[in-house]
Amino acid sequence: MQRRTLIRSAALAAVSSSLGAPALAQQSDVVRLIVPYAPGGGSDRAARLVGDKLGAQLGQTVLVENKPGAGGRLAAQQLRGASADTQSLLLANPAIMVVAPLVFKNSGYDPMRDFQPVSSASSYEFVVAVGAAVPVKALSHLLAWLKANPASANFGVPATGSLPHFFGLMVGEKADVKAQVVGYRGSGPLMTDLIGGQVPVAFDTMDAVLPHAEGGRVRILASSGAKRSIFSPQIPTFREAGLDLVASGWNCFFAPAAMPAATVTRLSGAIEKVMRDADTQRRFVDAKLTPVASNAAQTAAMIKAFRAQWAPVVQRSGYQP
């Protein structure tokens, strides 16, 4: 049986470019999964794993298309005004759908007016970690140490304005610790300084920190999930460690507001079936991604609760890009 799912390669990109955008738009049987970042990241991996099986569910060709730029906002800006017959979905995260509209004077789109949730794909947790030289081995010890050494209360994060940035502020508020957030140009430089002792505490995603913890170069004190991570079950949750806090990030599919409800329901149901497939779930876990299956209504409810939790933290921070 011919494989219906197409993943964009350099050759396909060249052909599409030579035909022009209108030619691609005429292929009404094509469903596009738009990734607002360059290939290789967690969002890209999730989209390609879904796209690999979605074509068979829909009986249509599925194309994964990377449209990086402006921290993901470019793709959202381009898709926001799509016509009702456009079969394109944006795989977006909270940075695009929650944080950017709160911190930019004009993000170029309104996430609640211009888009509608379709389904979830994956979730991820945050962790707090310390360098080997920091004399603490539990979250309660860290919080006591920070209160006793306020000059050392520096929280390293992979980027200012990122979810780990605001999660670090959330932890500081919850624990009554006043901390200075130190932003880096990515997880790599942050981990280098954490290992080297230039910053004592770091907040980042589990997948970014875990390899260094497994190598004994840093210690993860707690993870932010409601239950222990499937990737490192020996690490306690924040709740287990004494701080009543649960938080996570996500990758969800969004449709333009003009997409008919029947189309949204059809695409949502197909993606949910893909995400409940045992082989898909295994492949997500192998890629260090936590698979999530949900329909449009469940996804919308989750995002609403997420906004209610995170928006006050972002707004109180006074952060501006």
C-alpha cells in the first residue's frame, strides 16, 4: 500500500517553491501541520510523529511544514486569517498562544479570537536543578539555603520570557523567595554555567537537564508534574518535596478560526486516534516526549486552565521583550 503521509524534505521544498504557493493551495486533499520552529526541536519531532500516521486515519496526504521566525509568532500571524477551506493546523506551545500576546504590545494575532484548539500532542515538565557544588540535596534544603543566602538567589533560565523563566518566578512566589532571574541563550549555555558553578540554580525542561543529571554533573531536586516523570521516576514532584505546585507545558494543534466545526471535529478525532495508538505512544516516549490524547473540548478546557494559572504570573513579572 502506498504511504500517504509525506514529510517535507529539501527536494519537496524545492518543488513546492518552483510551483509557487497557489499550486500548493489547490491541493485540497492535503492537510498541513505547520511547525513554527526549525526542524529538530521537540515541536518538530511531535508533528512528524503525528503526521507519520495521520494520513492513514484521514485518507489524505499530510504534509509537515516548518515556518520558523519571530519565536513562533510568524507562523501564527500567517495562519490567523486563513480561509474556511484551508486544511492547515498550527502545532503551538504556550510561548505562542499564552505568553506572547501578554508581553508584546502587538503580537499580530489574538489566540482566542483567531484560533480554535483541535487536539493535544504532547506535554513536558519543568525541573529545578543545582550544580554539584551547591550544598543541598532536597528542595526544602534549597529553599532554606536561598533564604539564608539571598545574594545567591539567582535562578538561571534558558531564555528570558520562556516558560522556565515564569515557572522559576512561580516557585519563588510560592516559596516566598525573592530571586533574580538570569536569562541565557539556550539550555546549552545554561547547563554549562550550572555545571561550572557560575549560577547556583537552574529552571528548565526535564529533557534539557536530565542527561546532565544522569551524568552526575547536576542534581535535579524536583519536577513539576502532577506525578513523577516517566523519564526519571526517582525524582520527586514539587508536591512530594513540600511545595504545592503543579505546572507543565504542552504542544497542541490549533486551527484558524474560520475552519468549520465539522472539519475541526474530523481532524480532532483523527489526531486523537493517532495519539491513542500504542506504537505512536512508544515512539513519543522514545523521543523523550510525553504523549497526550485529547479531543477539541478537552484541549480547550486544559488551555483555559493553563491561562488562568500562568497569566497572572506573567503579568505580575512586568516582563517586556
